[in-house]
Amino acid sequence: AQVEHVVPMLSLEKLTPNRRDSKGVAVPMLEQLSQWVERRRKDLELAASAPLTLLVEPKIDGISVSVLYEAGKLRRAVTRGDGRRGDDITRQIKQSRAVPLELRGLSGKLEVRGELYWPRPAFDAYNAQLRAAGHETIANPRNGCAGMVKRKELQGLEDVGIQSFLYSVPWAEGVKLPGTQSQLLAWLAGLGAPVYMERIATAGSASEAIAACGGVGAQRVGLPFDTDGMVIKIDELKYYGILGATGHHPHWGIAYKFPPERKQTQVLGLELGVGKSGKITPVAVLSPVFVAGTTVSRASLHNFVEVARKDIRIGDSVIVEKAGDIIPQIVDVVHDQRPADAQPIERPTLCPACNSEVVVEEIFVHCPNPACPAQRRERMVHFAGRRQMAID
Ligand code: IVH
């Protein structure tokens, strides 16, 4: 069943690592946050000397959930849905035990919000079982978690290992709430709610908040949940009502996205990939390096114009990062570490798979032979793919 949210479940405005202003000049995240804090100070009509404390919390990459408690008992759990109305997942949540069925010593009514997530070890164990039974595995913990909490079959949900962290109370009746977000977290924890207290920090200024975010970013792989950033909130809860919201974002908080992790490595060689329609793509073979959770040993160089623009040569030391934390990319060449025998990457004149003479179209190089074995193989792979014929 669908349930209307008493208070809409919005999303947060974001600070981003690569924002540019109207003239194309990069705006660092600290400047973006300073501007945001200044706007909030104006909205609140704070004197220049008045403090405005910020609270920095990890942003859990899970599924938002709204949970209603009455006289300490879990009455209803609802997904975010479109923000106005979500799906009733009370039975699944009760069965999974992801959220406590009771909050100790609580009278009155309140809604608690937080994030459901599937811890990596439990997710990996579940996938291992699927694999052993010959079933298709689940791509990532976030989508897996969303699927689990909407599952019709309740039996077994308690063994899957879905968990939660709760972090806000949008409304309450007959309950006296603490005055600040940091006190609210401690209060929720005292009632027996799962609250992540380890990496939260208060900050007196934008620069302190950014420093706190960066500090957690450096240790993010050690966190019990996946995260792509932090949430910076105004600590004083009485300001939330004054600050209000747009149709999409509340004005009391903003999200910080971690800059993608970067590592230095070396280009060992070049491979030429031939796509299903003949496009020939240069791919750098790299000395294996661990970036953002996986070992990277190849990176697409996209096209030969890009290779020339970046002046990438075989033997070069390069900086790699994962775009959107998934696809590895070479973002820079360390020119002053170039070995004397570094080899330039030349545009091929013949297809590496069938030796046909290539055709150059704008920035791309193509193999024109429809019977090229590499093209045929790629067309076959595409045809069998999950989104096409889904052949195992
Ligand atoms: S505060 C307006 N605190 O991140 C909603 N959100 O757009 C913000 N999230 O989907 C609520 N960890 O569900 C808040 N510590 C945290 C969070 C958090 C994850 C999610 C939230 C929303 C998205 C922000």
C-alpha cells in the first residue's frame, strides 16, 4: 500500500568537487560551503559575532526509510517513494529486524527517519549463496537492499542481514525532543535506536566542516556501510522551521561528495579495442593499482585525439581516478617523470583484428569490415547481454 508522508521526504542540495562558475572558473567546495553558510546566516538574521554550529555526519548510501513509533512500538515503516508518498514496508521491516521494534521508555508518537543498508560482508555472503545455487548475483548492496525490503516473501528476511542507521525526527506528538541534532542523535541512541556516532563531528565554520569531511573521506573504506560523501547540518533544530525548504531541498543541510580517490601508476602498454560497430578504442594497460576499492589494470583512453591532447606515452607515470567511483580514467600525466624511452601512441592504420585499412571519421577510427572477427564477437556478446536476449 502507498502511504502519504506527513512531512515530505526531500533530498539535499549538493556541494560538488568540480563545480564551475559562469566564467568556467572552478569553485572549490570550501567556497561553495562558505557561500551556503553565509546565506543561512542571513536567513536567520544572525549577528556577525553569533555562532552557527554545524554537524557533520557520514552520508550512508542506502535506502531512506520513515518509521512511525507509537508509545515506543513500531507501527509503520514506509519507503521514500517519490518523496510525497512511499510504499508501506512495515511487514518486511519487522521481519528483517533492520529497525528496532521498540524504543525504550518512549511515550507519545514520533516519526524517525534514517537509512536502510546492507553491510558488505552480509551482502557478499548472500551473493556467495546465490552463486553456489547457480542463481544470478545481485549487482550492488544498495539495489539489493531496495529489493529485499520490498520483497513479498517474508520468510528468511531475518537472515539476510539488512541494517539501519536512524538520524532524524521530522515530527513528534507528546514527546519532548532535544534542542540540537547532536543531542538528538545521542537521545535516539539512548532509546535503543541504531545511530552512527563514531564519525560525526561538530564544526564552528565552513572550513572546519570541510576538514572534518576530508578526514572521514580518508577512512571511508573502513566504514560499516558504503558512502559517497557526508551531510553537513545546522546543529540547532529550532532553526529548521525558520529556514524552511524549496520543493526539493531543506535549507538546514547540504551534502558533500567525496573527491574521487586518485593514485599514481605507470602505462605499461597499449591495447586496441574493436567495438561491435567497428570503433577502434585505445586502452592503456596499467601497472595494477588499488583505487576506490578495486584493482585497476586498464583504462580506456577514449580516442586518439584525446591521447594526443593529454600527450600520454607508453612508459609514462599517470594519475588514475574512478569516474563516478566505477570507471577508471587517466586524469593526468606526470610529465617530469617521463622516462627517456617513453613511446608515443600512434593512430593505427590497420584494424588489429582483421588487418583491414581503417577509416578515420572526425575523432574516431573505424574498422570498415563487417565480417571482422572482433566486431562479430562484440556483436555476439551484445546480443547475449542482460538487456538484450539475457542469455546465461
Ligand atoms: S539528512 C532531506 N543525514 O542522503 C533529506 N540524510 O539527499 C536529508 N542520507 O536520500 C536527510 N545519510 O536519505 C541525512 N546522515 C544522513 C544521511 C542522509 C544518508 C540520505 C538521505 C537522502 C540523501 C540526501
